[in-house]
Amino acid sequence: MLNHRNTLSHDTGFTPEQVLENRGRVAIFIDGSNLFYAALQLGIEIDYTKLLCRLTAGSRLFRAFFYTGVDRTNEKQQGFLLWMRRNGYRVIAKDLVQLPDGSKKANLDVEIAVDMMALVGCYDTAILVSGDGDLAYAVDAASYRGVRVEVVSLRSMTSDSLINVSDRYIDLDCVKDDIKKTPRSHSNGYTYRPLTGLSVVEEEAAATSEPG
């Protein structure tokens, strides 16, 4: 893949970065839980307005999808998702399922993969914010349909198989200053907490803690 890019840039007289800037219409697919845990590793909170601007980077946005497990009784999480819907995101929510060990989980890999494939033809570049290797097959399939795929995630949480089938990889650690909340950016009053994988006690503590 890298050899192909080098050849392309050599033949056209453009650098690899200049070739990649011609992104056409962009569709963004965000694995909310994966991004949340990446942000924890980085020690930051995500400013989702900044994130949308950084990922779009001046390109024409087709749609930004945000996939997350939800607890319908968690008012703060519901408030956050309402804010997201009103600020440029299409939210795809799935009820959390409680596991025998007391943790709760919702896997949205299938939803991400189906949407990515179903919308091929509506966009030119897919930006996948996830490090989940289970999505590598969908990324590869979309590539064969003519889509360019950029993967954005934390390197330590990213499967090599996903990076290998992407056209461009961006480590969240390299862009964290562009997407993190600052004291002035807490105005929406909501902090994203997926509650995925937390014990019941931890979940109750997170649900009752103050946002921001």
C-alpha cells in the first residue's frame, strides 16, 4: 500500500500528504466506547465540537455517526446524547446488556460495519474512530468498493490488522491537544460516560457524579 502511494505521488508530482488531502465527501464513524477509553488513557476529556472540526478538517461532511451503548435511566447520559444530536452527530444507540459478572456491555461493531457498507457511494472517505480489529474486514470491503478509509485511534489500543487495511492512520495522542476539553469548553455541561464494562457499584458512582 505504501509503495502504491509513493508511486502515485511520484507520478503526479504531489507529496503523499497532498494526495490524501483530496478526500471528497467525508463520513465519520465513531465507536463511542472505544474513544472514551482512549481518552481515559490519554488523561483528557473529548470536546466533541472540536473533534468534529478536526476530523472533517475542511472537507465536505456527509454525516458523522456516533455509536454507543445506553442506559435509558441515566439522565446525564441522555442529556449528553441529546446535545450530540443537536450539534452535528447522528447517534446510534443500543441498550446495554448486563452480564453475569455485573458489568454492562453493548457491542456496536455490526452496526458500524453495516452502515459503512450500506452508505458506500454516498461518501468518498470514511473516518473510523476505533481501534477494534473486528472492524478490519468491513474497512477492507469498503476499500474494495472505492472508499478511502482513515483510522483514528490510540496506538496502544489499536489492532495492527485495522491499521494494515486503512489508507491513513492517525494516533489520537498526536491530535489530543486539538480535541480535548479546556476550562472554557465545559459549557454543554455533559461528560460522555459509556458505562460499558463497569461493575454495578462503579456504574452507580459514575451516574451520580457531577458532569464536566
